[in-house]
Amino acid sequence: MNALKFSGRGGRHEYWNFILFLFIASCILVVINSVVFGPAVETEMRISIDSNGQRTEGIVTTQSYNGGILGTGFFVLTLLPSVSAAVRRLHDIDRSGFYLLTPFAGFATFAVIGMIFSQQTAIDRAFLPAGADDVFISMPSSIPAYLLGGAIALGGIIVTLIWLARASQANDNRFGPNPNEASS
């Protein structure tokens, strides 16, 4: 069983069939969770101030259908097998499994940039309508830095998906024999 095997190679067919199984199982779990537990209901209080300074308050209720407890359990149970399948898939094209961290480099860049360049700035109270003293907005001081972090993250995702879709490397490589060739 290859579910928790991080060594060796895994072919394109094996990997994408596993991804298809995960997708179909997740869709089925969303339906089952919705039938058994109903939709997820969220209620929030919204306050808005129009251009005339009129303050309106309202309660907004939204319903959504998601995997809920069943989907979360399925995700937890399949996380390591998913990572091991992706690592073996990267081994099949002669790449280290650490390349799976490529998209996270962009997200980490984005988060660090956000912590460094973002600040909570109070709106000048002279321009606020009466009773709106508690309104704050988040003003990034460096939009290009955010765009750079987002571009790195998106680029990492695209490159990783291209690698996962590539054909197997012919013959043996440093990770083992080609899984698509018949063993003697």
C-alpha cells in the first residue's frame, strides 16, 4: 500500500486517479453532511454608513453547504496520503518532494509583507459622521509588495501543477525505476 510511502515514484495516472477519487468523495460528503446536519448557518451584524452620514444596522443570515464534520474528518484522514502521492509524483519527474513547498513560499512572503507593511489607521475623526468613532480601515502602505507576494504564490501553484501534470521521466532516476515500465 502506497498511502503513506514517501519514497519511490508514482505515475501520472496513479496520482490523478487519486485526486479524482478525493474530489468525488468530497462532493459526496458535502451532500451527506447537508442531508444529515443541514446547511451551515451564519448570522452577522452589519453596520453601514452612507454618504449622507446615515447609519444603518441589520442582521444578515447566510446558509452554506460544506463538508462540515464529515468533510473535515475526511480531509484529516487523507492529508498524509495526498502529500505522499504528490511527493511520489514529483519523484517521477526527478524532482524532490520539497518542491511541494513552492506555493507556500509565496504565501509566506505575502504574510510577512502583510505584517511589515500593513497598519491599522484610524480615519480622521473630522470626516466621520456622529456616532462612528469606532470605524477603522486597514491601509496597506505598499500595494506593490502585496502584489509581489501574491504573484509568487500564484506562480508557485502554477509551476507545481505543471510539474504534477508532466509525463513520467523515461527510464530509472535517482528515486527508482519508472512505474510505467513493466518490471522484469
